Amino acid sequence: MKLLFLLVGMVLVLEGIPYVAFPESMREWLKKISEMKAEHLRILGLFSMSSGLVICWFVQRSGFFQ
């Protein structure tokens, strides 16, 4: 459970970096995203999830990160 909370915290830190570093650019980027079609957002979300799963699988299966 501790690891889960650490991971959630780390995700929030990483997600917050662009808003702190480039707030004007993030505002413009969010406007563009809000104008995208739902189908495109769904595809982008599926791609992000798939990429995350592949990374998690690779880290778990490889001995590279031990």
C-alpha cells in the first residue's frame, strides 16, 4: 500500500511540472485539447495506457532495473 501511495504522489509531481514551468503554454495546449473530438482523445488515452502497461511489463520482466 505504501508503494501505491508513493507512485500516486510521484505521478502528481510529474503531472504538475509543466503547469509550474510553462503555465501559458499549458493553457494554450489545454484549449487545443478541449477542441479535439472525443474519438481522438479516446485513442490518445488508449495509447498512453498501452505505453504505460508496456513500460511496467518491461520493468517487471527485465533484470535491468535490479
